[in-house]
Amino acid sequence: MNQVLRKAMQRSDDYVIEMDYSDAQGNQTHRVVSPIRFMGSRRFLGLCLCREQPRQFQLSRCKNLRLVPADQILMPVPMS
């Protein structure tokens, strides 16, 4: 997981992350995120392209991370 995030951070013009995310209440959403930086060992800061705002994501709540070429993403991205 961290390797995928690092690659997206290092090549932010080329890649974004698609993932399933569970919030604190257990609600699951599918997100497209441009990761910015790690915030300790348990979370990262990223620009959520669904909400068009920076968000903090708990790594333990992230599932099915996938590296996606940024040029395949059209803004705004619907959140599902």
C-alpha cells in the first residue's frame, strides 16, 4: 500500500489513487485521491478529487488501492 502511495506522491502529475474508504462510522465510499504526504505512520494527506478538498485518510481504512494514470480522470469525480 505504501509503495503505491509513494509512487503517486513522487509522480503527482502522472498518477492518482483509486480506493475504497471507510469513514469512522463504517460508511464505505469509492474515492479518487491525489496523495500529498504521509502524516506519521497511520495516515496521509491527500486531495480528494470527489470532494475537491484536502482530506486526511487513515491507512487502516483504505482498501483496494490502485494506481491510475491522472490523464484518465475527469474532474469532478463522482463519489460512490
